[in-house]
Amino acid sequence: TGRAVFVPDYPLAPEHQWPARLNTALTVIDALSPCDLVGDRTGGNLALNVALNEGLIGRLAVLPPNTDRSGQSTKRTHNTPHDLMNDDVQDRKLANMALVHRPNNDPAASPLLTDLSRLPPLFITATTTEVLLDNSLLLTLQATRRASP
């Protein structure tokens, strides 16, 4: 595309608790805006939280995003043997570390449960063997509903 790519160095868990990553990301986005944003897995969760908190994102891509801790995602354990990145148990441990054991219905932990109408144009991708497949499908469904007249 000929566009510049910027990968910020932001505070990581567990040394830095939530919302340190979000606050740093919002500061970076504010300095770079308008810009597009891409996030992968937990980074997809962070990207969604940034896009929901700011109005400065032109386009958003999440691949596959970690969007649901509420239990709506049913393929997590089903796809565990097929996901090369991590299994459901490891994913939950990482999410708990990154989000400091936030309640499952907290929008930071489950952006799927929040008002998605503030999201910019959105690209979502996942494979059929992802632990996070349902996270992507449910986010797609919710985002489609918010875009429908």
C-alpha cells in the first residue's frame, strides 16, 4: 500500500496492569491520528478497546480478536487441538494476565458485549481451526447488526 507501519512498544503484562496498555495505545493513536489499526489475538482485544475509546481510527483490522470472556464462544475447547498458537487453557491464562482478572462481562475483557456502533470500518479474519473462531464470528455478527439500518 505504500503506507508507513508503526509498531509501538507498550507496557506488557504482568509487570504493567490493565489499563496501562490501553492508556499507552490511546496516547500513541492520538499522536498518529488519523490512522488505521491492526491487532492480533489479545492485540485485537486492545485494538477494539482503542477503537471504542477514541474516534481517531480510520479503519480497524483484527485477526482473530480475543473479544469474549462471557462464555458465548463455544468453539474454544473444540478447536484447542487444532490451534497452533495456543490452546483454550493457555489463552485464558494469558487473557487473565493481560486483563488482571477483570470480570467476564467487563467491556475491556469482552468488547463483544459493548456498543459496537462507534467502531470504524472493520476487517475481521480467522481460520476454522482457531481457538478464537467464535470470538471472530460473534464479533462479525454484532458488528453487522450495528451496521444494519
